[in-house]
Amino acid sequence: MAKNGQCVKFELQIHYQGAWHGRITRCAALDSSSRINLHVNLARAGLGYHYRIRADYVRSSKDISNLSNDSVWQFFIVKR
């Protein structure tokens, strides 16, 4: 079942001073194929730091077949 128009938020975090710090984006709507494109600008990212990102599906009242859910974390380090 396609989830066109349903909400997905993204969490992007950086690890420093022994803890993860970050923010969550606003809702972005899934397309008719239940997909979304995300562009992350890392031009000012700290080199050598550990980052992680994940998607958060936010169930609406229209979705009677799923619960809200988070993807697994994807970890990466920004290098030149």
C-alpha cells in the first residue's frame, strides 16, 4: 500500500564531547511510490567527526496498517 503524502522526518546527529547532538527536520511527504529524496549539505561539516542519520516515519490517522517507526542509523565520517 503506497503511503503517498505521509510524513517522514530525518534525524541528523554529530558525536562530540562524548555524546550525540543533533536535530530533526520538519515533515517531508512521501511520493506516490512511498519514496523521498533528501539532500544533506555537508559543506560546513566538521572534518573527522562521526555523524549518523536516520528516517522517522510518522504515522497519521489515515494510515491504519502501520505504526510510527524509525529506520536504523547510518553512520559516516566527513573527510576531504
